[in-house]
Amino acid sequence: MVMSGRDRPTLENVAQRAGVSRATASRVVNGSTSVAPHIRDKVLNAVDALGYVPNQAARSLVTQRTDSIALVASETTSRVFSDDPFFAAVIRGVSLELEAADKQLVLMMVGPSGPSHDRVERYATGGHVDGAIIFSMHGADPLPERLSRAGVPVVCNGRLLTQSQVPYVDVDNEDAARAAVHHLLDTGRRRVATIAGPQDMSAGIDRLKGYRSAMQDASRRSIVAVGDFTRQSGALAMSQLLADDPQLDAVFAASDAMADGALRALRQNGRRVPDDVAVVGFDDMEFARDTEPPLTTVRQPITDIGRTVARQVLRMAAGEQIEPVLLLPTELIKRESA
């Protein structure tokens, strides 16, 4: 049965049941540590027994906390909620960690315009959230630094392209890409191309650096096309590479989605994988095991990255000092495509 407003237990009911004053009950409900443990237990037992739900607005006034964290995506809505599984994995990781901490997630989209950044800054600095996570940044995005200077706890998913001191969580994209390309070279491939990611994003820049470094180590010429981390761009880039260099025998794609697009383009062009062209991706998304053939790829722990970013911003919001840079490990997963 749904209780009416008149039937719902009040803070006075909780205090009466626990045998304490209303002020003491209020301190316990609002998370104060100044109440003796045995009194705190009596109040919490009363809360559970009565099914009392604290008034969130009043609680925020007392604690100066909103129990909400903003997840700010520097992307269009259509991109984040498309079939690109990367965004879903990041959001899943952040959500899991915030749910475990009994916090709410507020998803915000920010475009490249100044007014869009102003809107997010006003919201984050207006006491609506306790901190912000920013991911999928493009170029020298000023938003992380603006929020940090305004006193908002901020952690980024991905290396920043500025000299900002805002903390971030990432993987070593350059080293992981270098290892992937060395794998292709070590298996006898001689004309190795890459489908690089966007060159206004740190992941795209760093993975291209890793590719170029491995090719330089082997005294080989770089063969580069650029995509935008989507399947369609991977297919278009692969077709372009084949037209420019029909003899290429391997490709490193900077995301699994682009690698999947490359596999489709190779089939359409009559190339066998891996007999004619070997393919390596990056991410190890769930679908990588089900491509034709199954995709060799760099595994990065995307969901764990989301959880770690959320954990870091919660620590900052609690006043803790955190590591400025956290790099999580990657692993080359070898399957039939290379």
C-alpha cells in the first residue's frame, strides 16, 4: 500500500522510537560523526523499522553535499547513445561505483560552443553536484581546468591535451599500440598500415604515436588513414588504404569498432583475414570475440576505468588527496585475425 504524506513516518517519529531528541536523530540521519555509536545504532534501527526516508533537500542543506556526481561527455547525444559500446562501458563502470557509494549520476552533454561550457560550469559550481567526471575530450578542452579553478572536484577519463594539473585515469595508449604493431611485425608482416583515431583526442594521438614508433623501430614506412572510432569510418579508411597500397598485408585499427569496419571492407574487396591481411584492434569490446574472424586486439579495462574515475572523484569530494595520474594495465589478446 502506498502511504500518503500524512502516513509517512517523520523525523519526530524516528526520535520518539529511538528515545532521543529530534536534534540527535537529525544529526544521525544527516551523517554526523559527533553522535555516540550506540545512539547512532538506535536511531538507524528506528529508521529501518519505520521505513523513514530523509528529505534530500534538507539533508543537502545540513551536509553541504548533494550525493550526486556529474558525468560530462564532450560528445553529441547521438554519438554517446549510438551503437558505440565504448560509451556504454564507461557509463556502466561509473554507475556501478556510484551505486555502491549510494550516489546519483547526472549525465550531461557538452558541445564545442562557449555557451555549452558555460551551462555545465554554472550547474557544477551551483551546488547541484559534489564533483564531475569528464570523458571523451576533444582538443584543448578548457572545461576541466575551469571547473577545477572554481573548486569543483574533477577527474578526467583520458589524458588531457593541455598542461592542466587536473587528475586523470587512462591506459598507456602509446605503449599498448606499439606492442600491437610489434606483434604484427614479429609475425612476418611487412606492409603494416594503421587506421588512426581522431587527432584531436589523446587516445587517437597516442595510439598513432605508438604505431609510428614501432614502424620506425623496424625501419618501415608508416601507412596512415584516419577514422573517428566508428565502424563506418573504419570501413572507409580500409577501402582507402587498399586503393592507395594494394600490397599491404596488415592493419592496426585504433578501436575495435574501426577494426570491425575494416574486416567488412576487406571481405568486400576479396581479401582473406588473416591470410592476405592481418587485423588488430584496440579495446577488446564484447563483440571482438564474435567478428569474422575473431579479432586480435588490445584489451583495455574500460569498465574498470569508469569505476576508477568515479572512485577518484569521490575521494576528492571527501577532501582526500589523490594521485594525479593513474594508468591501468592493458593486454594484447591474440585471436584468429592476426
